[in-house]
Amino acid sequence: MAFVGDANLIMGEITDSIEDYEAILTEVGRMAIDGCLPSTILKYLIENRGISGKAQLMAVFRNGFETNLGSVTCIGGWWIDGNSELDDSQIDDLLKPVLDGFINQKKLTSHCSRKSVE
């Protein structure tokens, strides 16, 4: 029987295998704020950052967009070559709410930070 601690340990092992992990989290956040679609971000991670494992991609989306693992598991049904269960537009439809939630949270946090300075 697996426990939450076990899942966090496994996720930690996955994220430890990603070079420049913290920088990548910042990059994907910026890409989302700049309006990039989820499929574009996934392709960037594969082509430019050399992340080829679906579990690694899920970890980047989970932590980069401050969400839960369940909301990004659909990445397992997508691949860059288009030969998978989900195509780009389907993965975009499934993950866009995750990115929108992240962007809205960042706007709220930014707005609150400015209010406290005023």
C-alpha cells in the first residue's frame, strides 16, 4: 500500500533527475503568463530542455503551475509526435484550466502585493 509520503519521495526522485529544475519551473510559469499554450510548453520542455519522460513532464507541470498531480496526468496520453491518444488541441483543452488558474493566482498575488505597498 502506497502512502502520500511515498508519492512525495518518488516525485522528489523524478524532479532530482531534471537538470536546472528550479529555472525550468520559472520558465514555464513565464511562458504561461506570456500566453503560451500547454502543448507549446510541453514541446519546449522536450525539444529545448531534453525532458523526455512523461513523469518528468507531469512533475514540471504539477510544481510549475502549483497544482495537483491528478490535474496533469493527462500528459501521459499525449506525445510530441502526435501518435498518441491525445493531440495538441486536446491536451490544450485539458491543461488550459490549470494554466489559467496559475495565471489568475499570480495576478491576485501581484495585486495584493501592490495594495500592501500603497
